[in-house]
Amino acid sequence: MSHDATPRSRTRRTTLAALLLTTTVTATLAVAGSASAASGDGHQAPRAGSTYGGYDGDYGKGWTDNYRYDKDYGKPWGGGVTDKQRIADVAVTASGPRQLDHNQEQRWVVEFTNKGSATAKNVRSSTTMPNGIRYLAHRISEGHASETLTSDGRIVLSIGDLAPGRTVRLEIAGRAPSYGGGTVQLSTSVTASGPERTTGNNTAVVQTRIA
């Protein structure tokens, strides 16, 4: 003959079953968490607020800009020249006939060039024709300048600002004397306000023999 369990025994069995279920669920969650942390490529997931592989979630900066290249090889790598290194260098060259016969007409060419890296300011030049050569005419064949023919026969140019690499060309026509001989020369000079890389190229001469 069977007997039903007493209320006290049924309560003990219910409590034991609840404890077993709680233990099983806790163990399962612990195992699942360990497996999740160990999955992937073996790295642990980054903590909140930490960096992972140098990336901290900030899209506003370079990810690989931690290393700074600080070598100085004398000037910017872009090939430019710093303002302190920029300086003007006005130069003058002149060409003309080596020899002239009596009453022969010929042409002389004078060029003013800025060979520097900065603009030359207030550029002016003065050119004197050879002694005995009669002045006929002159012109500016390249660039821009205002010219003045002085009473003593000089051609004075006011070039103003001359950018790096720019040239002003002056051409002069003249005629040899009808008699006499010897060697005469055209002389020219150029100046600019402000420093120059060199002033050794600011003058030029052309010697011509009169037959």
C-alpha cells in the first residue's frame, strides 16, 4: 500500500531541484563567456576607452601618425626655398660688333635679367654708347621699362620690379664715324634696391674697333 509524501518532504525535493537548475545555468553562462572571449584570432576584445592596434575610434586623425620624421636636409622637401633664402640677383649682359667700317651702321643688344629667387625692386639701368658712334635709335624688344635719352647720350631705363627669371632687352642702333680709328666701347650697368646674391654681374662692356 503506497502513501503520498508528506508536505515537508515535497518542499525539500522542490528546493533541491531549484538549486540544481540555478547551478547548471550559471555554469553554462560561464562556459559560453569563456568561449566567446577565446574565439576569433586569439585577441581579447578591447576594453571600453582603450586603444586596439593603435586605433581608438577617432576618425579625425591619422591612424599611423605616431612616428614623426624630423630629419632636416637643408630645405623643404617640396623643392621650395624658404623666405629667408630668397634673394634677388639682377645681371646685365651686352653684345655688339667687334669691328666697324667708317659710316657703317650696327646694332648693340643689352639684356637685364633677374637670376635670383626673389623679385628685384626698383631696377634701374644706364647705358652709354661708344665714343664716336652716332646714336640713331633704340627700342625695348622684350619686357617693359620706361626709357630716357639724356643730354650726354646715355639711355636710362626705369624697369621697376623684375620677377625671378624675367628679362628686359634693350636694342640700340648706331653709326660709325666717317674717319678716324681705334677701339671704343659701350658700357652699361644695372642696380636694384635691396640685397642681391652678387653684384659682380651688374656691369658689362662691349669693345668695338673702328677700321
